[in-house]
Amino acid sequence: MHALSKMTLIGIVASLMLLTGCKETYNMTFTNVSGQVIDLAVDSPEGSDDLGSLDNGRSRKYTLKLDGDDLPARCHVQAGGLVKDFTLDKHMKRDLFFYVEERTIVGPLDKNTRVDRTVNEKHKSIKTGNQGVVTGDKVPGEAPKSDGGNTGGGGERIIDQSPVID
């Protein structure tokens, strides 16, 4: 009789585990680097969560638990007037990072590393007044400097080569 009740208990526990499914937990960190205060919200299959206002330079942590059966899960974050769609699945890291910039939301990233954007700007040459990038000492329109060796018309060095013998 004791063995039968033990088997029944194991069967009930196994059935409950199958019914409830496994929960996947995602820890998200949102950092505001936009230069202004933003309102933050996350939408997922579990519903919509308003995370409140986030000051510039501040971060907010958010934990989302999803049933394994809901994965992959389409989610999106709203920050001010910006929206970022993303998908969560079983293969993603559990710690995710988002950066709210002035014009975009960067993420989800699996490392807490801010993405720096490089801006290419045109600069005026002090010597010529022309726009563009000036490299080296050669100024457009100026004759190339001679180093006393064999040079071609464009300032390149010419190397004397003997005929190739087979």
C-alpha cells in the first residue's frame, strides 16, 4: 500500500510539472542616454508593463518570466516616442541590456556595453579651404615633393627592374 501511494504522488507531481510548464526568466536593464526624461513600457505575451519615467543617465531593471510554451516570444519596448521590437527565445542569454539613445533604442545586447556611434563629419582644410579629408603632407593642386630619387609625375617612387629571364 505504501508503494502505491508513493507512485501516485510521483504521478501527480509529474502531471503538475507538465501542466505548469517551465518558466524562462529574462533580466532586462534599460539605460537612458538620450539626454531627456523618458517614459518606459514593455509589451510581451504576459501583457503590458508600465515601468514609469526614467531620468537621463539612469537605469531601470525589469524581470520578465515567460512560459516555455510561449517561446519564441515577440516583445517590444516603448521609450518616449521610440519603439523597439525584439524576440525572446530559449537560446538567448538571460541578462539583456538596452540603451535608449536620442533617436533609437539599441539592444537587446548580451553584455552591458554601450554602443558608441561614430559620426563622420566633413572638415575644411586649413591650407586649401576645400572640404574633404586631407592626409599626409600633400595638398591638392600642389606639386609633389621630390626625394631626389626616380619619381613619376604623380610623386610615386619608380623602382628600376631588370628584365625577367626564364
